[in-house]
Amino acid sequence: MKNFIKGICLVLALSNFSFMNAQDKKHKGVKISTEETSEYIPAIRLINKPDGSCAFEKGKIPTLKHMNTTTFWMSNKTEEWEKNAHPAPRRQYVITIKGNIKFKVTDGSTFMIKPGVVLLAEDLKGKGHSWDMVKSKQWERLYIPITEDNDDFFIADKDPE
């Protein structure tokens, strides 16, 4: 239940960003803080390589950023085809409320998504990714599309040298 409440709070916060941006345009004298944050939420981004294969990178997304989104929806249903390899239908944040999900990309590499880690789906071409639930019977999640041509705010971790 706590994870569900956290997820709803995150969605409400993200939804308010668009509202606040609209309000800022209406009230030009009102300023919203644009200070850099030192707080981040862990994230993993699915990407396409130049050859069309799917890969992933670990990183983070800063908190309290105004993100350009206009809608979101929730799901707790899973169709079998969704577990097979497929590209993302759109650039979107996928916020897990409940469940542990193991994702697999083209080269066979895997990663886990749990509540508290944002999945950024940007593998729009090729075979895409597949996934399966691990020690979970249900995956509760929110889909938050990123409006076209807008920043996803993802900051990739630096590669170890």
C-alpha cells in the first residue's frame, strides 16, 4: 500500500508540473525556483544502438524538475505478448508501484526494475526488450508519456575507467 501511495504522489507531482508551467505563463511575475537539485531518483533508460538493437544504461533523474507531460495511465494487467521482445510504443516513463521486473535487451543483458527505480523507455525501433516478473504475481505501474521533442532529464552514470 505504501508503494501505491508513493506512486500516486509521484504521478500527481509530475501532473502538476504541466499545470505549474501553464500557471507560470499566465502569471509572469510569479517565479518558480529553477535551482539545481542535489536529489535524484535512480533510473534505467532503454535505448536503441545505431544498428537498431536495444541496450540500457543506468543513471538518475533529478527531483523537482518540471517535466513536459500531459497525461498518464495505470495498469496492473499483463498480456502474454507484452513479455515477448517489443520496442517501446513511445518515449515514456514507466513507474513501478508494485512488482519486481527483470528486463532483457538484445545482447542478453538484464536488469531489474523495482519500486523506486524509474524505467525510461526510449527503444522505439528494432526488436526492443522483453521482461518477466520475478517473485511477483502482478506488476502495478504508471505510464507517463514524454511530450514530443522534450528533455527526459536522464543523467547517465559515468562509466568506470
